[in-house]
Amino acid sequence: MEGRPQHSDATIVGLAVAAIVLVIGAVAFAAYHAGKGNATSAPAAAGAVSTAPPAVPQQVAFGAHAFVQFACAQCHGNRGAGGVSPDVPALQKVAPTLTVSELTSIIEHGAGVSGDPSRPFMPVWHGVISTEQITALVAYMKAGFPQVQYADPQPVPNEQGDATAGAALYERYGCVNCHGPNGLGGVPNPQSPDTTIPPLVGKAFHDEFSDKDIAEIIRSGSVLGTAPIVSMPHWGSILTDRQIAQLVAYISTLS
């Protein structure tokens, strides 16, 4: 037709290709944003299934974390439910029957027969756990041991070697609270012969104690004096022989 420009075959092909590219781009754009919509909705769906525990007063939360930090959970069970050793009571049953003053005194001065190496006993925590932490621990118990977010014991890795597992056990069972990070010591124990809880490092320590000696002390405990001295609790009926060997493997690396 006259009055309309004539296009070459190359021009027609170019226009067709451009149209196809525009269509593909539009499809990809729509798919991308549909995917984004699905991705942003997934966490919301997951959050609806896994909800955080109800909020608790700050002092109670502090006590829940101290309960884990000082290995109370490793003897008295998760949230004080018991079931670890027949010689260690379930605090969920015991705590409601005791006053705040009685619970405080037990934490500070210990309980059980420390002279019997075959049975676990409650160690003296006076001088290791602060007054504020003890108050928070008692508040947590009196609140009924509620679930508190992130108040969980240190996990112990498997298949990564005995020393690695032993390092985690050292944290999980509260050894770090008395013997210090990496066994460096420094925690005061005024009524002991050397006035401190002994470190687990150095040539003198490893010359005096063999791996077998260390395992036996972990198993049966060590009380150098009388209460209110801080003492090494008995772990024989709580830790397995394998766990004790893993702790010894870790302590051996500190030489």
C-alpha cells in the first residue's frame, strides 16, 4: 500500500525476536515475584508452628539460665524434673515444700553426705554463685521451673573426638564454674589449704595426677576440709565412664 513504509525481512525478524524477549522477561518477572511472595510467607508459617515460650519476669529468666550454667539441670534433671540419679531429688517436687530461706541455705551450704564417695552430694556454692544469682535461682524454682527460651544445656558433639566432646562436657557439667575456662583456675576457696580451687593446667598438676587419678576424682569427688568449703562433687552415678574418659581427654590437652 502507498503511504506506508516498506520493511525489509531483516527488520521483521528483529521485531519478532524483540517481542519474544519481552514476553520471556515478563514471565520471568512474574515468576520471580511469585517466588518472593512464597519465600516471605514460609517463615511466618514456620513461626506459627514453633512459638517461643511465654515471657517470664527477668529475675526468673536469670535464674533459669543460672540453673543451666551451674549444672543444676545435670543433677536434678531438665527444669528440675529429676530422673538423673536416685540420690538426687526432683526439685519440682521438693522446692514447693521448702521456704525461700531453706532453698537459699541449701544452695549456699550444700546437702547430702560429702564423706561418702559412692553417692552424689550437693556441693557448697557459697563463694562461687553470687547472692543475686542465688536469689534468681530460688525465684525460678518458686515460679515452678517455667520453660525459658535459650536456657538449654551445652550440646555435646558426637564423632568429633574425645577431646572435643570433653570440652563440651566441661561446660555442660559446670566444671568451668570452679576450675575456670581452660582449667586456668582462680576461683577462691578461702577455707581450703591453698585458698583457691586448683587449676587443671601446668606441669605440676599433670605430674601429680595421672589420667587414671583424674578419672577417679571425677568419679568419686574430693572434699579437702569441712563445710562451708567448696568441694568437688561426686559424678560417678551421673556421668558415664565414656563421658568421664572424654573429660579426661580434654583435661589432658591442657597440659
